[in-house]
Amino acid sequence: MIEILHEKPAAPPETFAYRDLVGGEFWRHIPAYRDVDETMFLDHLWQQRHSVKTPEELLETIRDLASPEFIRDAELGFKRAPMAVRVSPYAIALVDWKDPYRDPIRRQFIPVASALLPDHPRLTLDSLHEQADSPVPGLVHRYVDKALFLPLTVCPVYCRFCTRSYAIGPDTENVDKVGLAKTPRQWHDAFAYIASRPELEDIVISGGDAYQLPPKNLELIGSALLDIPHVRRMRFATKGPAIMPMKLISDHAWVDALTAIVDRGRTMGKDVVVHTHFNAPEEITEITQRALRILFERGIFVRNQSVLIRGVNDDPERMQRLVKRLGYVHVHAYYVYMHDMVKGVEDLRTTIQTAVDVEKFVRGSTAGFNTPTFVCDAPGGGGKRDVHSYERYDRENGIAVYAAPSVKPGKAFIYFDPIDQLSPAARERWKDEVVREEMIHEALRNAGVRDEALVVA
């Protein structure tokens, strides 16, 4: 008989809610999917062909589930959005169409005009200055030992909050997209640059989305990078498992190509992993669990990078549930990013203080290796900074000053909180351009930074 000296109270039932995954044929409540059986729904090609791209397709898909007012609101939202719209049937089926305005999945992918807010005066399309750090098309070299390779401009879904809205997806009524490295010739230019820089050990393959690469191109890119002696680590970045997990179940050629790269890398002493992107606990279902189990059984390591989004995961308990649910399906929570300062989605951004508060709540709720680091990707190209590592944070006026001594020494970078989240007095100050500039200069002075050191996003 074991003597328990200090018994910890049993965990209440709600503690285990993160294990309750949606299962069954949940999609059949959508009128357009009423007669779709499991075999068809799990076909990734069927998912791609039936993804919603226009208000008309949305109306045809959900018919009587949402009000005519919502459909008209979405139609205006589509016209004003900087990103094209593409939403998989899987995601459509997970939206609560009884309350679409507050639904966390709808908020990420389907814009409504009534929710849009005026852009912060310091917002841009390329807030991270990726183009300024691109030595050849489709390659961003910002950190000393890491580069970001962007071999395509398409995704299985288009996120409203995309940091690359300047380039990803088709042109919209508001944005003419910049070209990335979309051809094998341009890819070879990127490979040649990487090969010429022995300090580059870590390559991220993103875009766009690696999910959309045909298996032969996935292997071409993976093999070309593995063949470069100094490349030690490789990460394939994809939103796919969160928005179309059935591809991992039904696209055997793609999964086999990924596995071949991972296995070859392992024999060479090189690390090849997958980085994915779940934002809401509702995105993780029994289909997700089944899909990710395939990668787990093949020894493919998966990390997650979330974005902190208003009304999606900025509630501490929702973020905690997301983190624990990720661990439950063998995905390691890695980063939670501040929403980048891109145009057209001000209704989704949160304050720096929100991130600090959410991280404080989440930390300690599960193992450290499964606890994400909350970061601000410093506007202007400063790279990722721990969200609480600011040099100065003026909470009243929503101005956080960051430094990046190992990325761009001697420079300062500012993240601005959304104005609608500030006090009425602060909102008034932001209306005056002269006062606005003085607030910024004062924040820099209080951080001990010269005005000329500021990198403007």
C-alpha cells in the first residue's frame, strides 16, 4: 500500500475537455454536403474542387443556414479584403452558422464588411520588409543562419490575416500581388544563393503553402536542399493539416514524398520537420487526429505556429485548450505570433498586453516543450522577439519598442496596438498627425533609442 503524503485533488471533468474531438459525419448538416459520404469527404481532391471562393458559392453551400443579411455582409467583405477567399468544405462544416459573426473559424477566412475597422496609420502590406531582405526572388535572408524559401504563391486556404498578402493568392480588387519564385529556374537561383552562403544551416519552405506542391516538386526541393552540405535543418510550412487534414489520409503520393525527404535527411544526420498552423481548438477533430497519426507513425515531427487573433484565441482559456489539444494529437506548440501589422484586418489584431496576459495564463498548464513562446515579429524586419522583451511599452498609447541586436544591431522596431483597443483619450491623440509623431518619438526616447535608429514598417 502506497502512503500518499500530500494528495493533490482529482482533476475535475472539464479538465479533459481538450480530448473531446468532433467526430462522425459532422459535415452533413451543411445543405451542400448532406449527401456526401465519408469516402468523398476525405478525398482531398474533392475538398479542393468544392472550396468556397465567392459569395455566390458560399450562398449555394450554406443556403438556409445563414441569414440573407450575413450573405450581403460577406459579399461586401469579399470586395474589400486584401486577400482572396478560399475555404475548404472541412472548414465550412466546422463553422457555427447559427452564430457566424462570433465563430472563430469564420473570422479567420470569411470577411464581413460590418466588422472591418479603419487601418492603423502605420499599417502596410509587407510589414516585415521581406522584399527588402530578398537577395533573389522567393528567398528571404534575414537571420544569419536561416533563410525562408517561397517557391509558390497558392494555398489550400487563404487566411484573412496573411503576413504575405502582398504576394499570396490571386490579385484582388485592392491588391496587385508581387511575384515570388514560382518557376524551377527561379528555384535554382535560390538554391545557388543558399549554396554560396555557408552560414545558412536552416531553411524554411513556405510560400504559399508546401501542401500545394506536387509530390515530384516536394522531393525536388527537399533533395536539392539536402544536397547542400551546410544545410542542416529544413522545415516544410503548411496550414494544410488544420484546414484540409484529409490530404494526409488520401494523398498517399504527397505523404510518401514528404516521408522520403525526412528519411533521407535522417540518414544524412539532417533534421527535416513539418511546421503547421492551428489557431482555434475547433479546428482539431477526429479527422485531424487520424491524419496526424500518419505523420507520427512515420517519425515526422510536427510543430505548430499560431497567430494571436481577436475573437479566435485571445481568451486565455481558449488558448490553453488549443495548446493542450495540440499536444493530444502529437503536435508541439512552438510559437504564438502577434498578428502582423498588415492592412485590411484591423478587427483581428490584439494588443501586446493581451499576449503577455495570455502567455502568463498558459505557461505551466502543460509540459514546457509543449508550451508555445509568444513572439512579436518586429515590423520592419527585426525578426521574432519574445513578446515581453520590449525595450519600452507605452500601454496608454499602444506603442511597443523592440530591439534586435543579433539581427539588425543598432536599430529599433515598433509594434502598434490597434487603436480601437485604446482609451478614448488615446484614440483622439492618434487622430492628430503631429501628436502621433510626438508620441512615437517619446516612446523611443523613453526606451533609450535615437529617432534615427527607428526602422519604419
